[in-house]
Amino acid sequence: MTSARQQIRFCTTADGVRLAYATSGKGPQLLRVGSFINHLDFDWDSPVWRHWLRELSRDHTLVRYDARACGLSDREVPDISFDAWVNDLEAVADAAGLERFALLGASQGAPIAIAYAVRHPERVSHLVLYGGYTRGRVRWSDSALAREEALTMPRLAELGWGKDNAAFRQFFTTQFIPGGTPEQHAWFNELERVSVSPANAARFMHVTNDLDVSDLAARIACPTLVLHATHDARVPFEEGRRVASLIPGARFVPLDSRNHVLLEGETAWDQWVEAFRSFMPRTQAAGDGVFAQLTPRERELVELIAQGRDNAQIAARLSLSEKTVRNHITSIFAKLEVENRAQAIVRAREAGFGSRAD
């Protein structure tokens, strides 16, 4: 993967923070929630993330971003809070021009994705949660010792995150990718250092320790896929199972792995890809095949037809007469080789039309 295959831009949040976001691939829109260990540029050719980015960009227009205080986004920010993270997701979705899209929340991104999906049900078509949780480490801890460990991690980050010696960061790396190679461990150690400062890493951990979106999870209305590694060393498997149990109708897929970040070549990664592809709607790009024969105006009409609009509504939306709309539709039906509107709607939706918000 080369840098030419992603485009990095910036947007500004309501509280004045500049966020970096990147787009790659082509097809239906997929937005991945940012977390505190990511860096748009550094991740792109990495031995840990490149297979993820390749897969997510394969059939989709993938949008991802560096969280505030991380990566290429503004590093010095006054507010690091759960509400700020949800607001940042809103800002990126708006800046990228996303209207109705699939949302992927991994790890810390899962509770943020849940909150956004409840706040904007009209915009999220599908929700994918991986390695996530609805409550933070302090809240899921079931013993005094576990809670003490959770409270100690931010202090550990403050003390050792930025040191040249990677020993402190290796503690976290071993939780994220215990099955990684020496090369992958070395790269992830460096990712931690370049992604976020020691002080901000601690601030992130304090917020995630105490969050709880359990009540919001029960209000998710879109199709949801939850995946979790059975021996996840960072977020317990039971938390992933709990996420799926709280979201109405969620599909749950256990993955046989110890890694919090699934690595290329392991069976669990193949399982993740299979589940993801089968869950997502058909992703043929709207400009492919027979639809490439349509004129730009006809493509506009197909989008509106796929949304379920009638001729009068289409005419009003495009400032056309109903007779002109009927003539366009006759041409469209001939090119698509369909006999009626119902067949046209099915064909168009399978090709990716109709996914935009009304």
C-alpha cells in the first residue's frame, strides 16, 4: 500500500480542534472511529494495520481519522472526554460528506460508535463492533486487584510512554498483540510513541476507565455485528459477549485468538473477514457494469428511485416536469433491462444506490 492511495485532509471541530482524516478505496461509505493509538500516515504501511486497511478499502470508501491529541490531529487540546470524542466523530462524518454509512468501532471506538448510532440513527446503516466494550476497565473489574491494575495503567503510561527504552510500552504492546512477531512488536511500540504523548495517553485511559454506555446499547436500531477474540488479552471476551447481548438482534462472532489487534495470517483474521463481508450489504460500486451506461442525470434519478421516491417527488427534487421524469425512467428501464419500478429498485440497491439519507 502506498501513500498515494489515501488522501489526508483536515476539519475543525466546534471547539476549535483540527482533526486529520483520510479517505481510501471506492464504494459504499464506511467510517472507522478513531482511537488514541493510531496515526494515519504511520499506520498505512505497517505490519500490524496494513491488512486491515487493505480489506476495509477493498469494496468501500473508507474514512478514518486521528483522534484529538493523537497522530496528525492537534496534540494540545483542553478537552479529552467521551462527549468530545462523539462530537469529533460527528465533525469528521460531516466534513467527509457522509450521509448514510456503515460505522466500525474497534476497542475504544466501540462505545463511541454506539453513542453516535443512537444520536444519529438516520445516518448509520450498519454497525460493526470489534474488541469493544460498553463499560470501562474500572467498571468491568470484578476484584479489588483488577481495579487497582486499571487505575495503575494511566500512571504507567505517564512514566514510561515517551521513553526511548520501549520496556514500558512493551507492557501495552503485549496486551494488544501477544502473538506478534518481534518486528510487529517493535513497530507497535513505536506506534504508541508517535501516536500520543505520555500525558495524553494517561488522560485517554482515565476517561475510558470510567465510561459506561450500557443503557445506550439497548437503543441501537440498525443491523449490528459484534466480533471478539475469545482470549483477548486487552479487553475480556465476556465484555464483547455483553455488548452483543445488550444490542437488540446483534449477531455475535467469537474469534479464536489472543490478539486484540488481529494479525494477518491467523485463522481469526480470516474469520473476521468472512463475517464482515457476509454482514455488509453488497458492495458493487454504483458506477460499475450496466450502471456505467447511465448519464449523470439518469444516475441522479436512479438514486432517488432507489430511495423509494415517486415521480412527483423526483420532479420536485430535480426541478423537472413529471413528463421529463417519465421519459428518463423509460430510458433507464431499457438500459437496466428491467420491466418495472420494483425491479429497478432491487437492481439499483444491489449496486449501492439508495444508501444516502433522504
